[in-house]
Amino acid sequence: MSKRYVMIHDENRCIGCQACSVACRSENGTPEGVSRLQVRVEGPFGDAPHLHFKYNRVSCQQCENAPCVTVCPTGAAYVGDDGLVTIKEDKCVGCMYCVAACPYKVRFMNPETKAADKCNFCKDTRLARGELPACVTVCPTDALTFGDANDPQSDVAKLINTKATYQEKTHLGTQPRVYRIPTKRGGIQS
Amino acid sequence: MIELDRRTFIKGAGAGGATCALATLLPGSLAALEQQPLKAVGKEVASICEMCSTRCPISARVVDGKNVFISGNKEAKSFGGKVCARGGAGHSLLYDPQRIVNPLRRVGERGEGQWEEITWQQAYQTIAKNLNDIKAKHGAEAVAFSSKSGSLSGHLFHLGKAFGSPNSFTHASTCPGGYVIAAKAMFGTKVKRDLGNSKYIINFGHNLYEGINMSETRGMMKAQMEKNAKLVVFEPRFSVVADKADEWFAIRPGTDLAVALALCHVLIEDKLYDHAFIEQHVVGFEAFAEEVKACTPEWAQGVSDVPAKDIRRIAHEYAAHAPHAVVDFGHRATFTPEEFDMRRALFAANVLIGNIERKGGLYLGKKAKTYNKFAGNKVAPTLGKPGVEGLPKPTAKRIDQVDEQYAMMWSSGGIYQTILDATLEAKPYQLKAWVMSRTNPMQTMTDRARVVESLKKLDFVVCCDVYISETAAYADIILPESTYLERDEEIADKSGKNPAYYVRQRVVETIGQTKPSWQIFKELGEEMGLGQFFPWENMESLQLLQVNRDVTLWNTIKEKGYVSYGKPLMLREPSMVAAFTAHYPEAKATDADGTYASAMSFKTPSGKIELSSDKVEKMAAGRGVIKYRPVQLKQADELYFIQGKVAVHTNGATHNIPMLANLMSDNGVWIHPLTAGKLGISSGDKIRLSSSVGSEEGTALVTPGIRQDTVFAYMGFGSKNKELARATGKGIHCGNLLPHQTAPICGMNIHTTGITLAKI
């Protein structure tokens, strides 16, 4: 069976500490000024004392139906055999259609390679070495879980089957592979 | 809130580009060298982080000769192989063009920012001549030595001792000294908290989810998520820990003591406390019970704004989870002059439910010597302590030894801020020179203007640092220390419930002319004519003395980076004692109840836990028993000004590190919408904060996550020296607003004051 890599971000566990975004930058050599990954601490929402923050992971959602791939005129944005949306730098002509088409606004032009860039779950660095993505590796509070959702024994499959999760902008039909476990304080019981 | 928005996502804070040009002009900086690829020492090196003082065990690997990818060392289980944003950004410090990699001499006025590069030999000769001259004229005690604690403070203070000065200081009185002194008074030693096994956690603004201490942060999250622990937070601001809490109470700043005493009141009056435990292990209960009789929840509500019914309910819930419940005794930030009694009251709430040496409660560290004694076996090796004989005994008293009430602090880092009194007012005598290592009192001490005045008045100032920090900017000589990624250091004790050791090791070869502390202060000592006190050749020789020349042990510790021995042991936890005795057949015999309760001993005068202390009473009349005393932290028309930690920075140290500066370079001032509305302030407006000692310009961040009578800012921002190009002038400088005030008994620098706010 083919793999279906997914990332699950537990907003109850996330403390917005940015360990993930720093590790991502170190592992992938992301140039200063652009980011593959951020966690935005948004809010507080609600009325005091019943306030809550939202811990919003902002990174490529690894859509199964990826608009960036559809619009790419050169095939630089493509879906690999592993199902991951990736970029062939030498095919990218820098037209930025993908940057405009991404509903999650997480693609950017890499000032060093001059090609479009974004999170690829550390496909060419850590995954290639059989390691977990950088963000998952360092997360202080174990808020991130990564794995093959097609494997029923995987941690991700177990989490998706037992916890209430949501994905961003599913109404667009993108079928994102980043799942989020909502914070209990947001009013949605997980 | 960490402000990260669309703009920064696309463009980044981009501080580096504009300031690099300036940095290249800075003599002695890394920018002055040609950039060379990093040379790795090994494939993956286990070491110890130094991005904050928690010193987590790390594992580091050089990526493509450009970066160092740092994660946690998996050998240290409670750290989970994890690292925070600061820890992950270590290479950004290593390769920062603004880092200092050559010794510098000041050529203009102090603080003017005119520097010239000198050789190490010139630096040593200048320092040796100046310090020896001062010693000859004014005595060795006229020189103060201060340092961030760790291997570096060990070597600097050794130099200070060899030189003959009693005046050595850590940053304790500006940071974690309060709870340390309170614990010393009650338990005779420091205690640790077992948050990971706790079922009920009461937290007074110890923001472990922003002021990350990896094993404790993970422990608390584990307790919350996997063990269903309830977390109650009392904090004036809606911090991340308040957000993650089951209940958050916006307590009035500085009134934690009242709520803690009211909790104790309910525990005692409603007979919820552990009577047997108090009988067996505690002295001073009666006097304490008498004192808290009046501290009703209703009274505490009037002081703190925390509803009485909630205090009562929380005390009952807490007791219902005893002994696997804990009141967190906190860390930095001295909220009130009554710091000592506040921390003692927090400890008292633990003692009352008898959670000492119980899972989820408090416990004492089990170093090899203690652990082996219980095991009846040499389970863990004990380390040798390299030292030298014949060190001179200082003839003078310490400068903070003016008042007996501070006696417990003298050996716990000292009262750092007394350097200012001794320099400016010759109290108790005149200081002439200050030698510092990796400490930044301009940021961490209160009343910045007074720190500047002191640094200007002294005859001679030396700073050892990795940057020209705000303090180093006023030095005569700057010694560039290697970053932790370039240093080997002594093996350190990391024992918790069982013994453990770990070690800092070089990950990359040294860049530029920097040296590790041990080498700097040894070579300086030799130049000063004190070579006899530095008989060791290098760090290897020191490590080998530590392991008593057991090369196998040495290699194991170096290879794994972190080694622990035996099983976790808490002396009063029956299941742990049973597992321990089953594992070690020669273990000490247990009590009839299957625990080691009777073997528990405390280094207090009575040998028991001292809920009230005759010793403290003798040091300061009227202070033996924990007591509430009203304090005035602000004037009626002022707002409370409080500070805290953010997850991406460490107090006075990391704000210039490129990767972290890009994440956050400014500290918006949190203001309640109604407070802001009355003053016509909106988010993003320029504002002025004025206190009794200073005035700062900042940016407003209007949010409901703060009390109406309080403003908050993350500390460590707003540096004022031009050398820290990324940090300078960004945000408000907290130390510049706080008056110089010292708390009784513990000698802590106080971090709450009153300010007025205006739109500009």
C-alpha cells in the first residue's frame, strides 16, 4: 500500500515556543527572511477570565489535491511517489503562480535558490535518513505526531481514529494532510 | 503573545541585512574574519546547552559545514531528546558576525563604543597590572568578581580566591535566589518538584510554558495531558501557562503570599493537613498555625482579588489529591519585598499535605553518595573534586556582609546588587574594580542608571563575554569567551531522583581567537603571579581528576554525554522504595511501613523541616515565623509594572542572536483595553512608561490578557549600547524602570514597581 504521510498538531500540547520553526530553519538551511514553518500564537479570544489563545501551525498542508501543483506551468511543483508535494528547483521559472494559488499562503520564493519553496516534511533531509521531520524531533511538549496514516498501527492513525481533529479550509477540496487537535478551551471537546 | 504575522512570514524581521554593515566596522567581531566552513569535531556530539541556565543535555551535528542541528540528548529521559527554540538556535550565536572573537581594549570614554583589538598577552598584562596595583593600594577585597554560574564561575571565583578577594557573586539575587534561600531555611537545602507525577498543581506565575525548563516543562505537560492533572494558575497576566490551566485567577501583583497563607489556613482549620507527617518531620507548626489563623480566604480576597470561595475550594481539592499534589514554588521574578515569606509560604503549603519525598510532590536530589548509602552498594561512581591547597584566606568581610539577616545568601551567590552600594557609597568599603564573566547586570539588575554610574566610577572593569553586551560596553578590557559549542568543561552533577552526570563538549573547532573560561582565568592567574593555584594542565586533566583516573568511566560519560545510575528513589514513596530494595539486596532496611521516612534528614538546626525557624528569628527579629506584612508596590495613581520570560529569549543574554532576534526583537507593553481606552492608547501606539527611577518609550499591545491595574513586558529588551545592533533601541528596558530595592533575608532584587503610562 502507498504511504500517506500526515502531520498532527495537538493545539492542547502546543505552547507556541517556536522550537519547531528554529529546528526547521537549522535543518533545511532556510534563509533569513523567509520561513517554512511558524506557529502563530493568536488571541487571546473570549471574555476574561475565560480567555484562550490559538496555536496555529502555519506551514505547507501537503494537500492531496494541491492547487500549487495544478497551476504550476513547468511541473516544478509535483507530487512524488511518496505522495508528498515537492518542488524541483531546476524546473521552477519563478512565475509565482503557486505562491498565489496556495490557499494557506505558505509558499515563498527562496532568495538563495530563486525557486519556490515550502515545507516538505523534511523529505530530502531527515526523512531520507529515516528520521522524523525536524519540528517533530525537537517539539518540547510532544505536540507533533508524524507518520503514515495508511498504516493502522501508526501513532498518527491511532490519533486520527481516537481524537477529534480538523483540517484547515477543507471546503476548498484540498484535502490537507496536516490535522489539528483543537484546544479544549476553544469550545470543541477533543 | 509572540507576534508573528504574515509580513514577517514572507519578509522576516530581516534585522541582519541592515546591521551587518555596521557590524563589519566593529573591531574584534567575527565579521572581521573571513567566513570559513564550520569544522565538526565528531559526527554527532553529546553536550550541554548554554542558551539559558537550565543547561539541558543536547546532541549536536554539523549540517553541510554551515549549521549545527541541535536536538536533545535522548540519554536523558526526562528531557525527552527535546530542545527549545533558544537551544536550537545555538549555531546562530556561533556564526553571528557581531560576536566578539578577539580581545578588545577600550580607547574612548567608558560606554562610548571605541575599541581596539589587542592580543591575549596584552589583555592579560593590562588586567594583571591593574588588579595587582589595586590590591597593593586598597587590598584584594576592593575587586569584585561576578559570573553566570557553571564551570565558568568556578574558574573565575577560583581566581578571585587566589587573588584574595571574598567578593564573588552569581546572578542569584537578581533571579532564582528567593526560593533557594527559603528552601535553605526550611529544608536546609534546595528541593526539587516532581511535576510529572502530580495530580494537582497550583502555580503562582511560574510560567514553565514560556520560561522553558525542559524536564519540568515536559513533566507538567505530561501530568496535564496523560495523567489528567488539574492545573490552577494565579498570575496577573494571561500567560501561556495561564492559557493551559484549568483555572486562571488574575491575582493582584505581589499578593501571592496572602493566597498561599489562606490556602494554608484552610488546610489547617479544616483539618486537611497530614498530622502524622507534621508530628514526625516538622518543627514550628504551632507558631505557624497561630499566625495563619487570621489569614482567612475572605481576608485574602480583599488583598489579592482572588474569590474566597475559590481559595477554599482549591485548598480542599488540593488536599483531596494529597500527597500527589504540589504547590509550585516558582523561579525568577521577585514579586514583592516579602519574597522570602512568599516562597516559604508556598513551601509550607507542600509541607502541610506531607508531599515531601512522595510522587508528584517535592523531593531532595539524590547524589551518588546518598544514593549509594541507601543501596548499600556502590551503584554510582562519586566524582573527585579537584582543588588546590594553600589558597589565601581573605582578611576582609564580603561587601554584602553588612547585615546578619542576609547570612544564608552569602554562600548562595551573594547579594549581587551590593556591588553598586560598595562602589557608589563605599558601603561597607570602597570597591575599585569589577571582573565579570557572562553576566549582564545592566539588564538583570534594577536601576540601570545606577549600574552605569557604578561602571563609570570604578577604576577598572573587565568583562568576559561572547558579545559586547550592554555591560561589556562599559568595560576597559573585553575577553572573548568561546561559545558553548566550542568548549570542553568539567563533568557536572545532574542527579535527580537518582544520580546522573553529564558533560559539555566541543561540537566544532574554535572560531577566531576565543578561549574557554577555564583557560582564560588560568592564564590570567599565571600572569597575575598566581600560577601555583592553577596546577592543572587543561580540561582533560581536570576531568580525569574528577573520574579518579577511571578512563572507562571517562569515556562512557564523554560518549553518552549523559549517564544516570540506578532507579528513581523517593524516600517516602512505598512503591519506589519496594522496587529499590528488591533491586539492591544490600539496601538499607526500611521502616515498618516499607518506606525510608525515618531516614529522611534535613540540614536544618533541628534536623527537621522548619516551618518556623529560630535561626531566622535570630538573624532578623520577628521574621522566624512566616507572616503577611502589607507592602506598597506602587502609588495609588500608578499601574503595577511586572515582567516575565518569553520562550524565544533568555533574560539579558540572547536578544542579539540573529535567529532569535528575527523571531522577536521588541517587547510590546501589555495594557488592558479599559486602561488603554482611558488614555486614548491603541495597539501599536508609541507610549511612555515612567517610574520613580526611569522612563522608557515602547509600543502598546492592548489585550484583555492583563489586569486593568497592571502593565506587563517581557524582560531583556531595549539594550542601549550601539554594539548590540539587532537589539539596541527595540522595546522597553525593564531594569531602567525598576528601583534599587532589596528584599529582607533573601537579599533579592525586587521586580515589581509602579509606573505611569502616557501616549506619545
